[in-house]
Amino acid sequence: MNHPRPAVGPDLRISVVICVHTEDRWEDILAAVASVRAQSRPAHELLLVVDHHQRLLDRLTEHFARAPGGARPPGPPPAPLRVLANAGPRGLSAGRNTGIAAADGEVIAFLDDDAVAERDWLRHFAAAYADPAVMAVGGRTEPVWESGRRPLWFPEEFDWVVGCTYRGLPAGKVRVRNVLGGNASFRRVAFDLAGGFTTGIGRDGDRRPLGCEETELCIRISQVLPDAVLLIDDRAVIHHRVPAERRRFRYFRGRAYAEGLSKALVARSVGARDGLAAERRHTVRVLPAGVLRGVRDALLGRPGGAARAGAIVAGAAAAAGGYAWGTVRARAKPTPLRPGPVDDRVGGPAAAAHEGAPA
């Protein structure tokens, strides 16, 4: 089978998609947009996809439709911005698929709506795509604790609980099984060949904090394209806000359990060998080392050591429990999991609420 040759070089166009779902993050959304518009390597376009929230859709449309006042700062004009309605079912996966369908770039990057990208974020992504074999590039996500500092009990091995880069991931520019969805980019051709994000795995408006939709997608890309290269370049940095409620142990345990549920769906979709390979390594190598560090710190009288060791054990047990229950539930009542469509029908005129002039 002959695949189209991926676009490379300085003319590579990168579309940025930000999925939004609540007015509670209004200031965060504006900050995320501003960080994309301040990139040293400008985005081709910026797409805001609103998840079944008409008031937020109207408010964003009105906000970005306003004519900018004052003189434009020097440099290239900001990327054109469009506000879209999620054309699929409620949830992050369908929202991303809507953005993919509407995007015009050869590469599509995703940024969380409560994060801001450093100035060279897109520049590092673009450089990695100079290799035509590269199908996905992720970056490093740093937590910004709303309280001002990390809780003493919160282990770095579990920073994925709050959507951030965690201890155990390799440093530098390295090949990985999967990128993290809130700071990631993909070639458009990867979606054309492997399909979009699978609905039914990640967050869908339910109160339970599910995830893993990007893990399943990355594994599927590698299965369809065995020679595909997926990278993390930790110079492509974003800063992710962690609200106060996510520093509580109750959220930590619930998110770990939900991750186990999601991993059961990933394993059913792409197979347990591929779906759990990285998790086995993390559980066998990284987590025991973290427990030992916590115990050592406790013996040396350093604050939080015993609590961190206990949190690692509790988090691993919660994730294992979620995986076990998710596996039983999937076998008892299987539901179809299909990659979402990413053709023009998903993000067509009915989904496009506004195409704003550059502000």
C-alpha cells in the first residue's frame, strides 16, 4: 500500500485545536489562546471547539468577533481563529475529531484549555517533523499548582493524575509509545490512515475523570504504520493549571481508578500486549523506586516521605482495581469502540459558528 509522502520543511502548516467545555475556565481559555498567538513559529490557524455548551459558544463567538482596538504589535499577524461546535457526541474525543476535520494544516496540535504554551512550543514541534517518518510529537507539561506549591504527599510518579509529565518518562527528545493528549501534535495523514480519537474511552461529560484516548490512538497509529516514529521533545513545554480540588487525595485516588477503567478499554481496543506494555514497565521499575525514595526520606526525617510512599501504593492499587473492574464489565457488557470520523462532514458548515478576523 502506497501512502502519501508527509509534508516537511519550513512551509509545514500547523493547526492548533483547543477543546473547551465550561465557562468556569474563561480566563484560562483566553490565556491559552494568547499563548498560541504569541508563538515564535506562528500557527497556521487556531480552532476552539466548544463541547455542547451554547452559551459558551455564543460568548466566545462574540468575544473574538469584536474588532481589535489600538495599533497592531510588530511581527506577523496572529493566526486566524475559528470557534466551532462539537459536531459529535459529548466528550473530548469527539471535540478533537471535530477540530481535526475542520483543520487545514498538515500537522494538528492540541493544547488543553487550562494550559499555556511557551513561546517556542510550535517551533520544537515543527523541527521534529523534518523527519517524514515522524507521525506524532508531544512535549513536556509542567504543573502550576493553584495553591502555589506541590502537596508534600503528592508523588511525581503520579503527575499524570493532573495531566502533567511524570517521573519515569525519559528526558530529551526520545521515541515513545504514546504522547500525552494535552500537549501533543499529529500529522494529518496519521488520522487519514488510522482514524480519529475513539469515543467511549476518554472524558465524555461524565463526572468520572476518564482518559487514555490519546494512548489508544497512538498505539493504533503504530499498528497501522509499523514504521511510524512517535516522539516526545521535552523542550516543547506547556504549563498546566492544577486547581485546588485536584490536590486532594480523594481526587488522586478517583483519577487513578478511572485510569484503570480506561486502560481496560484500551486493552480491549488494541490488545493487552500493546495497551499495557508501558504500564507494566512503570509499575515494575518506576513505582517501587518511588516507594523506596519515600521510605528513605521518612527515615531521614524529611517531610512527606511516608505519605508519598503510601500514595504510590494506594494509587497503584486503585488503578489495578479500576482495570480489573473495567475488564469484567467489558466482558459482561461489551460496547463497540470505533475511531471517530475525521472527514469534512464532521467539521463542516453546521459546526462552524464563527470565523473571526485576526485580533
